[in-house]
Amino acid sequence: MGDEQPRLYTELAGWWQLVSPTEDYADEAAFFKQLFQAGGARDLLELGCGGGNVAWFLKEDFDLTLTDISGAMLAESEKQNPGLEHIEGDMRTLRLGRKFDGVLVHDAIMYMTSEEDLRAALLTAYEHCKPGGTAVIVPDYVAETFRPSTAHEGVDRGERSVRYMEWTWDADPTDTEVNYEFILALREGDELRTVLDRQIVGVFPRATWLGLLIDVGFDPDVVEDPSGDGERTEVFVCHKSPGT
């Protein structure tokens, strides 16, 4: 992952709720809740919380600390999650000096495009997980489940509207990167503009994920995800030994 952040998470962050409304996250948040409650978690750290959509559902049941590399997205999260602790930081290098019952890394993990970056992010999750704790790692896909796709969505709210196309494809199947393109039409009152946000995300074989998770110290399981609506089929549920 390079230092330049996608436009969707910087200059367009104020449009986030129209591009990705909180209500769309209800089912997966309920699934994550079950996974963490099964491990007895009470406090959670989310790495890469984005606009705080998952946190909105989890905050009733857990004490949450939210982190993201984008200050603009943290500001959006703070609007709907006031009172929660928000910390700006890179999941590859963040060290808070404390540990949590559970660590959630949602789809922001997809912005790790090299094995080095991916391992660094997974190590951050491990370092912040209490002995006996649980980490839930949620990539959109692994190499075995990736399929090129095109989707289009639209939301209207008052004077603002969004229509966008999301186009996922792979320019080079031999590397660990996938093209993730957004073409957005943004209307505010009578003004209409279009924005192209070209993103790159990572794609790794399932064995690579499991190998890196074991390497940093976790005992990982591949768990079927019933909440992904066919787009995401599995998540990694990782346990940290009580003796570590």
C-alpha cells in the first residue's frame, strides 16, 4: 500500500454515508458480534474503522477503540459514534501499548498489497490482542474466491445524491494486486460532477493468509461467513494462546 490514500477516504469522505450507508452493515456486524461474544470479549480494537459503520452496531455490546489511517474518515466515524475513542494511525505500524479482548480488521485489510505489509498489519492485530483473545480478519476475498465484478449503486438524501459504478478486475493475475475502480457521479442541488477514484487492493491465496497468521503467533480458523451476501464467503477467526 502506498502513502497516497484513495480519494474516497480523503476529499470525498463527506460523501461516505451516501456511498456506503451504515444500514448496509447490519448483517455482518451481527455476525462479528457472535464471533467476539463466543470468545467472551468485552472490549474491542478496530483497525481500519473507516466511517465507523460496523462500530455503530457493535458499540451497544462492546467497549470500542477505533483507528484508521485517514483523519477524514475518522471524522466521519466520530459524527455517528460520538464518545468512542478514535485514534489516527497506520495498521502496519500502530502500537497503542495496551491489549484488547478482541481485534477486528474489516475490509481495510485489502489495502495491504504486499506480503510484507500484510504481515505487518496482522502482527499489529496480534500485538494488541490479549492472551486468550480473538481477532477477526475480514478480507473481501482470497485468491481462490476472487472474481472480476461490476456493480452500480445509488442513494438520494435531501439535496445530495450519488450514483457510482464499482469495477473490480485484475490487470496482472501473476501479482498480488487487484484493480478496484470507482466512477462516481455526485449531485449537490443542481450541481453535478464526476470523479474517478482508481484504487489498488491486495489479493493473496488462502494458504498465504494462514501462513502469515500462524507466523505472527495466531491459531487461525477459516470460518464460513453467512453475512457476505455472496460477495464474501469466509473470514479468518484467530485465537491467541492464553499463555502468550
